[in-house]
Amino acid sequence: MKKVHIVPHMHWDREWYFSTEESRILLVHNMEEILDMLENNPDYPYYVLDGQTAVLEDYFAVKPENKERIKKLVQEGKLIIGPWYTQTDEMVVGGESIVRNLLYGIKDCEEFGDYMKIGYLPDSFGQSSQIPQILRGFDIKYSIFWRGISERHGTNKTEFYWESDEGSKVLVQLFPLGYAIGKYLPEDERKLQERINKYFAVLDRGATTENIILPNGHDQMPIQKNIFTIIEKLKKLYPDREFFLSKYENVFAELEKNTNLPTIKGEFLDGKYMRVHRSIYSTRMDIKSANTRIENKITNILEPLASLAYSLGFEYHHGLIELIWKELMKNHAHDSIGCCCSDKVHQEICSRFFIAEEKIDQLIRFYKRKIVDSMATDWNYDRLTAFNLLPYNRDEVITASVITKYKSFKLMNEDKSEIEFEVLNSEIMDPGLIDRQIVHYGNYEPFIKYTVQLRDRIPALGYKTYFVVEDDKELNLNHSLRTQDRIDTDFYEISVNQNGTINIYDKQLNKTFYNVLLLENGGDDGDEYDYSPLPNEELIYSDHVDASIDITQNQFAAKIDIQYRLNVPENLAKRKEKKVDSFVDIHIELNIPNHKPIIEVKFEIDNHAKDHRLRVLIPTGIASAFSISDNQFGYIKRNVYDQAMEVWEKENWDERPDSIYPMLSFVGLSNKEYGMSVLTNSTREYEIVGDDYDTIAVTLFRSVGFLGKEELLRRPGRPSGIKLPTPDSQMIGKLTLDFAITTHPGSTLEANVGRMAKEYLTPIHWYNKIPYDAMKLNKDDVKTPVHFSLLKETTPEVVLSTLKKAEKDDQLVLRIYNPTDTLKIASFEMNGSLKQAYTANLNEKPMESLEAKDNKVETRIKPNQVKTILFK
């Protein structure tokens, strides 16, 4: 007899076309009905609270008095909570964010009891190939999802093992028809049977045991109070089946008895049976870009800096950092970071990002100030301290600000030697902007803010300090800056064409790349979920514009400033008429250090048109069959052309499988000789284009005006979401995007572009200590050295993910990963006496002791593997 597990649940989108506050009102109402049913009906055994503790957090903000009721039900196993904080997106959210989502979700659950040990993500738009490794890092061995899989991944069954490249494996129960097939089950027997017949045909075909799941819930759905009546009718209609209320764990217990389940690998981004929205990665680029920037700030700067301060004797502010993470993760639910939401929800998302970034910036400044203020030195001079938050010494060009009243000054090392620097510019600052108390006591003498540039070697995961000493020599501003028609560095000769594109001659490779940064513009008849081009449209390129170009270079670096206007149609109607009556203003700023093979690119865009897409093209000269980009803690290899394009219409796919893909920090094309890559701190969407698939197209933004639309060219049928106007998603106004271009000998993986991306995303930070600050602090008892290094890698093989303090004890957590296709050795030398070191899982639970010899630890790390080291 087939067993039908009816699992009561609710899928709780905190926001979508409705706001968080609207859903909270429903939540407070619905929760009372859920609690009442669980407390008073012994025949109602379980209720799944959507796998995310943010639901409880929202509820307790209104009903804190019900914590004990919840705790009792959780401990009785009736109310099933966790393991996530929010139901995360997997495509444009970074690895550390997904780890913290589970870390803080599980931590929240532990206050009440046990949590659901299932990686429950029933509605995420595609599944990352690294999720099995992340789940097993939290001792979670089961996974439930819906979107992205088809039989071409290796099975037509809905139960299988899913394995990451490094060998982690989870047991999957797929929802082939989604999480809502049991929503609002009708009492009318004809209607009930009509619905259930369609479901059983699919569920039975994919099942590998006699057990199938009928999830009884939907978005924001209240508990179905008449479920027992429904069950009796189902038993009558299907006497050959057994129907009962159940939970997901019961099904997995049965699945584990099947020893013949298939094992499959990879990411799941097929839109055959359900939509995954492969071009959602560029919707609302202001939000997408903010997420990228803020994720990188917290993991690459704040947490390592806080760890550095902690090792010197200052407090590690777990509470403040957890608040930041939770603010961020509220935006990581699939609809929120997908940006397929109403305009009022977009405003909420932007507000949360603003709050999170402000908290990060102020805490970064606080830690730098505490360290520099506490330096034990007899030199009573202002200080400029450079912080390197990567585990190796870095020879870097540093651009910093020095605020002083000096008309001239020099920068001195602690050994009293001078360090050479350039003054790029200066500006007058009102003293009240520095500390209002200065003006309060009648001193109106202005300060001068100098922007200086220097090159020096900064210690591994540490800092170096310069002293600002008054000088009697006149400062020669911009004395070595020069205007010219091209730049010449140790690695590149770069010229600018009149249309604003650049030609890059690589001295190492003896190759020239022409017309880099050409813009491509086309109409977008899509919605917030998907890009939709106009049929047979002639695209607009920036090859005809007349750009204003300014080029300068000094002994440390070069700068290229490019400005032009790209004329485009005002909207879709004008585009169909081929009437060009609007524009996008483009300002490109390139910064190129003389000593490194990297070109840093900043796009400042002012958009005045609607319903279009703008991409930047990076030609590589490499005819390619596949691209290499990164996902969480590793790399992913993708074909530049999806063969399903040949059959998607015939097979009636839900959406066309265009090869538009997400990246997290890089994408590259390469052959055996050389490669070219884009490193990003903003946009995370790319496509490989060109007749030979030799050009990286990076999406700068999409401009659309509806949450959902029907009958798109690449997505036929019903609207996704609802057809709600979203004028803010037209992206009218200003947008800033940061990325970089690098070239290298050998392939993308041989060059370990993941390390290059990490370095680009971890700039040298600085702090200028002067005698004034608007926010007063008492002196600390802690004394810090003038220069310091916490730890240093002794093999340049792996990538640092982050360094943080452990959540529950006085140890530091060092997380590393290997985004290459060969085994690597990770070796680190600690400053000071290394008392103990362990490998740990992602939940910071010690696993194996590491030998700590001469303050060094070493571990082997497989391709696409992430490892955590605990040390004291």
C-alpha cells in the first residue's frame, strides 16, 4: 500500500509584492491558530515552520510572551523549526553568507530545542553545486528543493543522492510539483480527486519507494483546520493508499532503506519543469551591487580586522556583527535578493542594506581607531596606518587621506626613514566637520585634507604605521602627474580609442586586446524575473560615440577618465519605431597600478531610458567551449552554449535555457597559453558571446517596469509572480559599479584567479590618527605595537574565506578553500605561541587535531573544498 505523507507547513515569504509588515500581521494571526491546533489536538502531530527562524524573530517582536509556548512545542517535536535563519538564494549569495544563515539559524533554534536537520529550500531559483558540502558542514545529510533539475542531470527519479565535487553527499527528496500541491485541499470529492489524480501520476512516477509527500501548505497560508475531513475523503477515494499527517524526516527514514538510489553531481539550473529565471541575476542592479559590496566588506575586511583587534586584546563584538549578518540575510531570501518584488519592498531592502553597510563601516573605523590610538610609541606625531587583511605580505600602491594643518609634511617609518609619496590633490576642510568642539572654543582655522599615494610592503594579516611629520619643504602637488595619450606600466600598454573603448597590450603575453569595454544596448520586454529581447532587434553599440578622455600617470599608478553619452530609445515603443530620443550618460574611471597586472574599472551610469539592458563587452581572443566562474567556496565550469537550446521548444520547457549565468567574484576564459578574467565587486551576471564565444559580456543593468509579465519571448505562458507595475525597477538615475580586468599566463584554474579576485576584493585599508575626533573615547589599557602580523601563509595555494572569532569559545576561526582543480597544501604560521589547532566543521565544532609545530599548521585541501581551522 502506498503511503501518502501529508506534511502541514506554511511557506513564509517575509516580503514579495506585499511588505514585511503586512506579512507580520498575518503571521501573528496565523501562529495563534497553529499553536492552538498543536496544543489542543493530540491527533495533529507536526507543523513545519518553513525552515527559517526569521519567522519566529518576527513573531516574538510582537508576542514575546509566547516564547515558552513555542519552546514546549519544539521540545515535544510538534513544532518543527530551522535550520535556516532565512531561506537563502543560492546563486548570487556568497558562501560565507550561506554558512552564517545556517550558523545563526541553528543558534536561534538551540534556545528552544532541536531543529529540522534538512537543507530545506523549497523555492530557491536554482541549486548551487556546493550546497551538499555546506549542509554536511553542519551535520545535515538531507535536502529538499524544487527548482532546477531535469532528467538530463542523470536521473528521472525524485529521490537521489547529490554530491559535491569534493565528495560531500546529501540525500535529496525533490518536490517535482513544488511545495504547494496540497494547498487549500477542497472537501468537494470530485474537485479533490481531480486535483490529486494529476499529482499522483507525477509523484508515483518519480518515487523510489512506496512513500510520497503531499505538502499541505502554501505562501502565507493559514493552517487547514478541516484537514481530518480531507484525509477521510482521501481514504475513501483512494482505498489502495494510506493517508496520514507526517513530517519530512519520516520520509527520509524510508528513503535511506533504498540502497539503489542514483548519485548525481553539479548545479541545477534547468528550467524544463519549473522556472529558475536565469537572467534574474541583474534585476535591480543597485540592490544586487550593494549585496556584493557589503558581503565582501564584512567577510574580507570587518571580521579579519576584528580578529586582529581581538588578538591584540580588544573585545570581539559578536553581538554587533550578528546584527549586521541578520540585517543582510533578511535580504537573502530568494524573492528579496532576486528583486522580484514590489517597489515598496525594494525600498525596504535598500534600507536594510544601508543600515547593514553603515554598521559595517562604523565598526571597521572603530576597530582601526582602537588599534592605532593604543600604539606604544614615544613619537608624538599624527599617524597613518595601513592594514593588510590577507595572510601574506603585500607590495601595494596605497591611496589614503592625510588630514592636517601642515602646509607641508613628510611620512616617516618607525626607524625614522622617509617613505616616498605623491600628493594627488588637496582640499580645505572646515574644522567643525572633524570635531565640533574645535569651533565651539572659537578656533576656525581650517584643516587640509591631502590625498596621497605611496607604494610599500604591508605585513601579512597585520598593519604598518607611518608618522606624519611637519616639513619645511614646499609640497609639490601633482608634481609627477602627466597627461598623455596612453599609459605604460610593468605589465600593460593601454591606449584609449575615441569611442571610449581601450586597447590593452599585455607585455607578458605579447598580445593585444582591442576594443575592450564596448557597450551593448538592447530592448528589454521582460519583467523582474527574466530578460526578454525584442524579436529581430538591431542592437545599439557604443562604437560611434565621441568620448571625452583624460589620462594621467605617476610613479605608482595610472588613471584614465572616460566620459560619453550613449543615445538610446526612450522606451519600448520608441525602440520599435527605431527612434533614438533618450540617453545613458557613462563615466568610466580606470585605475591601473604600475606593478600589478590588473585594471580596476568603475562605471558611473546615469540612466534616462526605460525597458532596456546594458552590457559591457570584454573580448578575449579565445574561442571557447566553456567558461570558468566561481560559486560558493569553489569554481564551476559551464558550457558557453546550452545544448538544450536545440530542443527546449519541442520539449515544452518552462523557459529557454540561455547561457546567462551567475558568478560571485570572477569569470574567465582561457586556453593552454593564457586567460582573461573579470573580477567583480558589483554585478554578478555574465554571458559568453560572439561568433566564436570569445567575449565576456557582463550585465551592467536591466531596466524593466513590471514584477511579472505573461508570454515573454523566452518564457511563454503565465506571468511569473503577478503583473504589478514596478516603476523603480526601470533604474532611472545613477548607478555605480566596480569590477576589474586581469590577464595571465596559463588557464583560469592554473592561474588561480580565485586568489586574484580575493586580493582585488580585499584592498589595503588605512587609518589617519589626528588629535581630534567628534566621538570621544577614553584610553585603553591595551598597548599595541606600531607594526604587527597575526598570521602568515607559508604556501601561496589556497584562498582565505574569512577569519573570525569562534561563536562559543576563545578561539579564532580560519576558513580557507581551493577554487582550482588540483590538490593544494594549506600551511600557516602564527605569530606567538600556538597552543592548539583543529580542523572543524562549518558549525565550528572541532573535528581533528592538527599538529602545531614551530607555530605552524598544515592541511591538505581538495579541489572545490572548504576547510575550517580553529586555533588558540
